[in-house]
Amino acid sequence: MTIRPASDRSLHVAFGDRITAEAYESVVRLTHGLTGAREVLNVHPAYTSVLIDFDPRRYTHERIEALVHTCLETLAPPESEPRLVEIAVEFGGDAGPDLTDVAAHTGFPPEEVISRFTAALYQVYFVGFSTCFPYLGGMPPELATPRLSAPRKHVPEGSVAIAGQQAGVYPLASPGGWRLIGRTRVRLFDPQSVPPPLLRMGDQVRFVAEARP
């Protein structure tokens, strides 16, 4: 673990530079431990690190670092089973215009890309980028495909996408440079729901291919 100031009002805690189960467990424990702490303004988890915002007029980096150590030493990993969410997806065609590019890059036919993609069990590592965008780990490494060289100005809501070894789903229409392989009608962000996001850190996701009409 490395801890360093990220600014005069933030602290960066990193658990190595590789995405592992151990690093993820530490990120989850620290995030849960700091959420709601009076010394902390915001907590920003990532794959292997946590960025902590605080008020420098009231607290020092040393105070927040001590809080980090206390959380990690006293909090046990969550014991509850992760929630599994299944998401139906229409792959290819207008819903997934980059599926053929992913197939060409990986050397698999589109049907095999879909089969391998839906066979995997995904972990929601964190939520960010835009409102409720889930960053998913667990995609088969053989499906890894680079982002687009130039981002699209408009990605439709519900687009299921690949970027490198990551998978994700666009909860809202927005610009984006990930490879679009399908689209779901499931709403990932509903302001009328409690809580509004469908997916949260720690959830597991399985994608299910919809039969074409």
C-alpha cells in the first residue's frame, strides 16, 4: 500500500498497480469505512486505489492517513454475498455497431464474441465517469479490444461496451470512445428509484443475449 498527497485537500491510497482480488477487497473495505466519516468530504474508489477528499482547513494529510490505517486495521471484509444482476442485451446490428470490429481484432466470429462475453461473470469494481457508469472487471482477456481512435459524440443509453480489458454499460446517452457491441433496455439510472443506480460497487453482473426477432 502506498499513501501520498494528491493535492492540498486530497489523499491517494493505492494497493499496487495490478487489478487483483486482494486489491479490490482493500478498496471496498476502505471505501465503506470512510463513507460517512466526519473527516471526509468525498471518497472516489477505482480498480486499485481510493482518492479521499477532505477540508484542509479542519484536517491534515496526516490525520486522514491515520484514519486510513484505522479503517484497514479494524474493519473486516464484508460477509454478505454479492448481489447478482442479469442484464438482457441485443448484440450487433444497430445496437452494437462495433461488434464486427471486435470480432476482427480478436479473430473470433461475432457469434463467438457474444458467447464468450455472456459466459463471463462480471464484477462492478466502481461507478464513475458519468452518472452511474459501472466499470466491470472479469471480461475474458481474449476479447480485449482498444478504444476507438476518436470518441463518438453520441452513445445511446444502455449501450454495452468494451475498452481494453474493461466492460461497461452507458447508463445515459453521452459521448464515448468505448467499442459498442450491444444495447440493453434495462435502465441503469432511474431517478425515481431508491437508490437511483441499478448497479453498485460490489455487485456481480451476467449478460444474457436476447433472441433476435
